[in-house]
Amino acid sequence: MSRTLNRLFDNDWVGPALVCFVAVVGISILQPSFLSSFNIFVLLSAIAVNMVVALGQLVIIAIGQMNLALGAFGGLVAISFVAVMELYGVPPFAAVAIGLAIGTAAGAATGFVIARTGISAFIITLAALQIFKGINLGITEAQPFYGVPQGVKDFGNLALFGPVPWLVLPMIIVSIGMWYLLNRLRIGRYILAVGGNPTAAELSGINVAATTIWAFAISGLLAAIAGMMLVARLQIGQPTIGDDWLISSFAAPVIGGAVLAGGHVSVAGTFFGVVIIAIITQALVLFAIDPFVVQIVLGALILWAVGINRFREVRVAKLNEAR
């Protein structure tokens, strides 16, 4: 029995899941409106978008790097998505395809520069952040696009059933797809191998440069999906979409057990990390607490999660030495 419990608690998602359960129970006792249909709808809508954003960062953390331009990818796709529908009358499904292509191309281009130059991803993605944000503002002239079709608005603001929004559907598809990619597909194994030890991965025949480009292309694709989901939710193409993604995109995977050095990530753990952040944000609104507290709490959560990961690494290293 104790061995089974130890194995269970070794899973990255168990700790965050317990935190979510305790938080939901505690907040609902103090503020019963937390479990109202309207609040659940709002909470699930936020979780759906933020989960896709977090997965876009997760795939980069898996190769031991970071993507500071994730929000810029999503923001550029968001305004391009609305612009082609408003200015050129492109049907929504075709606009979605264009948005996915733009996000994937932006991510692949960034990954290509990183892979070919060998310059730190921090520097390249910081530059990409400025470049794509500049393109965004150049297209919009810092003004929003309002021509979002009613069908797109309905997708972002109507319920699939009960208090469950339609936005949950793409989140589920993307989450299952990412789990399958990382655990069942060759490219997923390559990504984790490169993150774990790039030198060993290269010696075993893995093309590290190509794997890096693939990871960033996937990240751009996920940022594109999140950007268009956010357009549907906000019912407007805001040039500021994506500006606030950076901290939460790192926080959720780290809370969920991802190792920042690469090689180990958890889709399930990331989901519960996203839920924790959403619950905290929503609770602060319900209790009328100043918004700046969210940033303080997120910082504390990241430190806590990194500490837990470090403790786990030390414990595993000691167990390996004992063997």
C-alpha cells in the first residue's frame, strides 16, 4: 500500500491536483458564488486559453530552452486572423488556416535562427519578440480590429453544454495531441532527448538543429491557436493580445513539474498548474483583492515549484548513488 502511494505521489500532477482540490473546497466554503454556473464558465474559458499557451511554452522547456516571443507569435496571429476576415472577406475556416500557417512559420523561423547560429534562445526570442510585436503594431497602427464574425464570437462565448464553454474543445484536442506527441511519436522522444542531454542526443544520431526547429514550429502553432481562441473570447482583434502570456506560460509548466533544464515535462501537471493560476486569479477577483497580488503569488508559486523540483532531483540522485 505504501509503495503504491509513493509511486502515485512521484507523479508530477498529483501535488498540483491536490492543491487544486483544496483550493476549490476552501474558496467555495468562503465564497459560495465561486461554484456558480457563470463563474465556472468564466474559469473554464480562462483555463482553456491558458492551457494552450502553457503547452506552447512546455514544448520549448522540453528541449531546455525558452520562448520569450510566444505572446508575440500569438498576438500577430490574432490580429492577422481578424484582419483577413475584416479587410478581405476571408471565411473563418480559411482565416484559421492562415493563422495557423503564420504562427507555425514564425516559430519555425525563430527556431531556424537559433539552430543555425547557436546563439542563446533567450537572445533570439527576445529579438523575435520585438520584431513580431513591431509587425503587429505596424499592421494595426495600435488600433483593434472589430470585424469578428458572429460565428467566431459565439464559439468563444457560448456553452458546449451546461457551464462548459466551446473553448474547452480545442484545449482538449491540443492537450491530447501534445501528450501523444511527447510520449508516442519519434519527434517527441527526440525533443525530450535533446532537452535531457543534447550532446548525447547528437551522438545517438538525433539531428539537434532539426529538432529545435520542430519544437519552435510546434510552439508557434500552439501560440496561433491560443491567439485565435482569445479573439473568439474577447470578440475583438486587440493588438495587445499575448502581451501578458510570458509569466503564466512559464509558471504553469514549472508548477506542473517541468524541469527548466529540459528533458522532463508533464502535460497533466501543466494542466493543474494552469488551473491553480486560474483559481488564484478568480479568487482574488471574488474577494476584491488588488490585482498586483496575482503577480506576487505567481512569483512565489514559481519559487515553490522550482524548489520542489530541485528536492526531487536531489532525492533521485541519492537513490541512484545508493544503488
